[in-house]
Amino acid sequence: MTLNGRKKNNTAHREVKYQLAGWILFILCALFFIASSLKNRDTLALIGSLVFLVACLFFVFPLVRPANDTPGRTEKDSEA
């Protein structure tokens, strides 16, 4: 791998780490919104907070479990 290729890979890795940190903060906010809505017995806020939490988890999932589409691999390779 060339030096330029390593820089791109390092930059991409760092970008994913920052994205993941941001989504973790959003999940933390959703948990606080859920706690607040439970404390205040606010059903509408609870529903909105749960939907927000699920949406955040959908965005986090591809970051923590990347797709198996690595370059150079075929569909037969991933079946083996």
C-alpha cells in the first residue's frame, strides 16, 4: 500500500470514529429524553423519544458492523 493509500485509509477510519461518537451522543440524548418523559408521565414525548432512539440505532448499525463488500471478494468467497 502506498503512503497516499494509508493516509486515505487513516482518514476514513478517523471519520467513521467521529461519526460513531456523534451517534453515541445522540443515543445518550435519546435515553435522557426517555427518562424525562417517564418522569413527567408524558406519553407523546416517550413515543417520540423511542422512535428517535430506534432511528439512531439504525444509523449506528452500519458503522459498527460494516458490509461484507470488501474489494477483491466475490459472492462465492463470502459463502465459503
